[in-house]
Amino acid sequence: MIRYAEVTPKAPPPQKVQRSCRAVLIERMAADICEMQGSGEVGTEEALIARNWSRPVIEALLPDALAAARRQFVRRG
């Protein structure tokens, strides 16, 4: 006789918390700044523009991205 295993229902997986677009852009800009600093470049607006960041985005996010880059650098150091 064939017996089937009873399947107990699993709890649904926890939902991932989505970060805001601003937080993602700040993180990406901070990563670019850390990469520039690591290779000896100066992290200026012109250097970010050369990496395809637009001037309005740079003006809006640069202070927060610099702070995030400092935090990342301190953690790695």
C-alpha cells in the first residue's frame, strides 16, 4: 500500500524591506567615492560627472554620500 507523507504548511518567508531609491543612490555614490579615493583620485563633482553622475543628483546626494563613504572607510580601515 502506498503511503503519502503529510506535508505541514510552512510559514511564509519574511518579506524583504525595500530601501528607498535615495538610499540606494547614496550607497552607490559612496561606493564610487571610496573607489576613487582608493585609487588616488580626488572625489570631486567633476570626477563624479566623469563617472556618469548628473549634476542635479550630485548636488542633492553628495553630503549624504560623503558621510556614508567616510563610515565605509572607517569600517574597512
